[in-house]
Amino acid sequence: MNRTVGIVLFNDAEELDWAGPWEVLTAAAKDGDKVITVAETLEPIRCAKGLRVLPDQTFDDAPDLDVILVPGGIGTRVEMANVVLTDYVADQAARAEWTTSVCTGSFILWAAGLLDGKRATTHWAAIDEFLGIAPDLDLDREARWVVDGDVVSAAGVSAGIDMALWLVGQLYDVQHARDTQRYIQYDPAPPYGVEQSPSAP
């Protein structure tokens, strides 16, 4: 089965939220599979840290997606109100095998009506903000990614790589995911551990 994975781009999307999964999914793709970027127009996208990229296709001319990935970034706050984008995400999700988000991309899934009655997660620093706009949402504060039905939400930035590797195991098989992980040499060993913030005086 050939699949098309679509990564939704918009201004102020966080670079690694989409580029990390893009690397995983393109490395894992088999003959006939495609990983494309899609946006409202073909105009250059300026991402959150300043990287400029050109989308492959627009919402209007892209093929139907088997997997859809929505990154986070400060731009999600604007795009939640962009009905062109949220309608596109909702329409593709209705036919997709998997609908996924990274970081605050889950805000867009929520705005598209895709998190009703579902568990989800987002970047740890955005949990309270998210609950402020969606107080009834069941958010997991600890998980790297959350699977609920055919919707998968990942926490911040690098968690999207973990989620994408898990997804490869679902789309193909676990060994293919392990081979992909080895190919991209993804074996996190941060030079500095996460330290607790000092207590307030």
C-alpha cells in the first residue's frame, strides 16, 4: 500500500516540530510512498526561528493524505482561527489513517474538532494555556506522545521524532522503525541532564 504523508506548514511553525518527523518519515518511506509539505499557498513560509521554506503543494491541489502531521509553534495561535486551514485538517483527518500533531499543533487539532472526547498532550509549557481555552480537554502532562484512536499528539519539539518513529512501526513494522532509527542515528544522549529550577527565595 502506497501512502502519502502530508505535513501542514504555516508561518511561525516550529522548525523541528515538522523537520524532525519529516526526516524520520522520509527515511522510512518505501517505494511509492511520498512525504509532502502542504500549505494554504505556495508562498514562502517563515518558521518560528526564521527558517524559510517552500511548500510542495497547496491545500487545493494536494492529494488526499493517509497521514497528516500538524506542527506546533507560536503560529498555531493565529492558525486556530484560520478556517481554511482547520477545515482542511478536519477534511483530511476524516479520511486519513492517522492524524498527528507535535507540540502546540494539538491546538489546531482541537480547533478542527478532532480532540472531542479524546486524550492528548502538548508542550509542557503550553498545558495550562491549552486548558484555558479547552478546560474539558483530557491532557496528559507527562507523556511524550498520546495515542487515542487514530489521533496521535506529541509533546514538545523532539517528542515529535519519538512519535514519528512509533508511527513508522504502525505504518510498516517495528523492525522497520528500528532500522530507520539506526539509519538516522537517533540515540539521544544529551550532554547535560535536565536540572530542577532553583527554588524561589
